[in-house]
Amino acid sequence: MKHFAIPLLSVLHCLNAFAAERPNIVVILTDDQGYADISFNPNHPKEVATPHMDALAREGVFFSQAYTSGAVCSPTRAGLMLGLYQQRLGIYTAGDGGRGFNPKTKIFPSFLPDGHTSTAVGKWHLGLDTDYPKLSMHALNRGFDECYKFMGRGGHDYFKLIGVKGTDYAPIYRNKTRLKDSDYDGYMTTRLTEEAVSFIGRQKQNPFFLYLAYNAVHAPAQAPKADIERMQERFPHLDKKRAILLAMLEHLDLGVGAVVNKLKAEGVWENTLLFFLTDNGGSKGMLADNGKLRGFKGSLFEGGIRTPWIVSWPAKFKGGRTLDQPVISLDILPTVVEATGTGRLAKRQFDGKSLLPLLTGKSTEHHPVLFWNSGEEKAEWAVREGDWKAHSLRGKLALYDLANDPSEATNLAAKKPALAKRLAKRHADWQAEMRLSEAKLSPIKPRQKTDAPKPSARELKREQKRAERKKAR
């Protein structure tokens, strides 16, 4: 026994040492933040100030040509959780992603080492809770260990925990318990930050995964009254909604600073692999600012899919740099898989690629081509190959040279028809592959009437008029 005990202790020591080297993982995802609504962007408007985001960008690596895999909330979130183009699972629209996908399909936490404790904080938007209390689409049934989040279809009131009657705003869950307004006090963005900071404090001795998905600065336009009034006084020329967005952005920036400061205070900053990005371009309805980029949320022009993106892991690679290679939100999970050494267990061929070769200087090449598709209803798609981007909206094919025209102002399809057609063919081939994958995976149940998006007030009014005309006949 004596001869056996010494090697066993040695092995356990080695295993513990290896586990200690595995990084903590933090993903901070903001919502509808404009590409120029971060003051690290040199083209930001004068009213924008995000000192904590800027500090993170200066300490980490900033990707100047970073993309999301979707132009709206839930498709991007699905792709991030899968490391796959979400179209492989039939997810093209906010409705597709919002309904959720096969609960048996593995997502992010399933690819982490067993020792990592995971939490989801904030906006989920990857399935509804219409099957409560079963909650098949809930984070705790998808591999997360704990959560403080809301489900629903995207937005949430910033002051009312149980949401607002007559809307899709859903209750907040602590794990699988629905909270009530009596359980809640404060402003949503601040509460999400407090939950994230508390999680770091509780888990600092062990590896962890924090998925912090803020709903700011998504509609509704809400912020503490005093903060709105302060922004209006400082910037009297601004529309009130823009002043509200600035107040929301300020709370968001404070939250990012609090999370980073907590990681540093607990001594886990050096060995934390942190990603910061937003889920799509800024929203026109919220008066977000996408700078020189064309388009807004919902569009596959650059303004709808470009994101400010920061990556930090001080123990592994040097910060204070900007990299220009095109990257995409699908890359986050493969990066984590490589960083935590779970590649051989992943058993999934990702569409995303690990960023570590770029970040450590071992490679300067990454994605030769990237694809986007917003579904048949909108009939919009895009392909980026090198500096060339083909874009089609309702059959109108355009070609842009992003190196010289990042604003997509000049359509070169007529001057370079062969290139435009070749990129269109690449998209068609990719789309065929996505459809084959969807048929093979069959991840989403056929849409049920009860799952259909609720009609808008305008649609209801039109339907009422049709019924009245029919009755009159």
C-alpha cells in the first residue's frame, strides 16, 4: 500500500495542477450596442463615453473586423452556443432562435471540463418557457449549473421583474424558480452585474464559466430618471431616446468595469479567457450609432453584423493590440475548447475556428470565407471572401470592396460580374449544405400554432377589418 500511495498522490497532484492551469471563461454579450457606441472606436460620436470598455480593449486584443453570425438577437446566440452556423439547425430568424432547438443538441457548457461550474446570467432568447414547469429549453436543462435569467422573446422591462402584462416579457428565473417583483429591487443592468460579481466571488477557488448576456441596450428605452435627466442636460441637442440610450450604455459600461475589477480583486484575472462583444449591430429604433457602417440591426450590411470585439487572457497572450483578420462569433466556443483542452472530447466539427493561433501569433490566417443568411422571408444573404463582400436583398446582387469601401457605398457588381456571380455560387453551395444539415439533424419541431409569434397591433387591426368586410358581404 505504501508503494501505491505515493504514485497515486503524485498523479492527483498533477491532475490538480493541470486543472488549475485551465482558464476561467467569461463571455460578456451586450445587446444591440452600436458599433460606434463604444468610445474605443475613433469614429464614436462626442456624447459616447465607455471608459471601462475602453480600458478592457486597451488591455486585451481588439478585433477591428469582427462579426456576429446573425443580424438579430437569437440567431447569434444560437451560433455562439453551438460553434456552428445556426442555419445548420434551421435557425434564420429571431422567431426560429427564440422558439429554441432540440434540447438534446449539446451547447457550450457540455464542451467544458467537468471541473468548470457554469452560470447563465441575463437574456436567454434560446427557447420559451411555455412548457413550465418542465422547462425543456431552460439553461439548467442545457448543461448550465445555475442561472439568473429570463426567457421570452427578446426584450424585458428594466424595472419590473415579472415583466409587463400584455407583452412577451417573461419572468426572471433564479435557477428554475420564477421570481416575483417582491424579490427584486433595482435596475436590470445593475442586477445582472451584481449576480455576475457574486458568482465570481463564490467560484473563485475553482474554474468557472460565466455567460453574462446583458439585455442593454435593447428596447424598451428605460433608465433611472436621474440618469436620463443628466444626459439631457449634458447633451440638450439629442433626441430623448438617444439620451436614454446613453444612460443605459453608462450602466452597461459600469457593469463591464465591475466584472473586470472583481476578476482582478479575486486574483483570477490573469487566468481568465474573456470575450466581449455585442449580438448584432445597433438598433435604428433605439437610435444606436453604427458609425460609418451602413445599415442597422436586422440588416446584413456591415452595420447589422459588425461588432466591437475584445478578447483577453493575460496569462496566455499579450494585450494592447488590434488585429484585422475577419472573425465571427462562432469562433468563441472552438477557442474555449482549445483553451481548456477538451478537443478530443468535443466530437463536433465546428464551423467556427479557434482564435488562439491568431492571438498567440502562430498564424495570420483565419476564415477565408464567411456566410450569412436571414431566411426566405427577408430574402437577404451575404458572403465575405477576403476583402470582397457579395450581398443580395430580394434578388438584387451587389458587390463591395470592404478594404476601400467599408461603408458599402459603391456597388461594383456591374464592373466585376464574374466575381459577384462566383460569390453568389459560393453562397448557394453553402445554403445547400445548411439545408442538408438541417434535414439530417432535424433539431426543431414543426412550428406549432401556439409557438407562432404574436401578431402586432397593426396585424390585428387588418385582420379585424378583413373580418368586418367579409361579414358585410
